[in-house]
Amino acid sequence: VVAAFLLIAILTRIPAVQDRVMTSALNNLQNQEVDLYDNSLTALVCGSRSPLPHPRRAETCILINAGGSYYVIDVGDGSVSNLRN
């Protein structure tokens, strides 16, 4: 068990191994199909600014997709333009 842990610790420091792991993970993520209309519940963050103003970030806004129906929660300043995009 200790030898396996050491081997993994050493291999993860090699850039070629890191690249291979990331490429494999990204390919797996891209090949997944998402069904947004069949009794699913998803949330999209369309604004996440802190209380301190920032010119490129909108205030808090969450878009909920519940089985094909959309609900907007907590629309803050600048969030509407993000929803239009």
C-alpha cells in the first residue's frame, strides 16, 4: 500500500503523466450526454459578484432548470444581461 502511494506520488509529478491524465479526463467529460428535460434539476450561476462592486461581474443570480421549466432566483444588478447571453 505504501509502495503504491509512493509510485502514484512520483508519477503525478511527471508532466507527461499529468498531460495524459488531464486529456483522458477531458475526453470523458466531452463524451457525456446531458438530458436537461427528463425529470432533471440543474442550476446555472449567472452572477456571482461579492457585495463589493466589480465592473466585470454581475451580482448574484441563479437559473434553475427543473424538468424543462426555468426559474430565475435572486436576480442582482447586471445579471439580466448575462441571462440574455
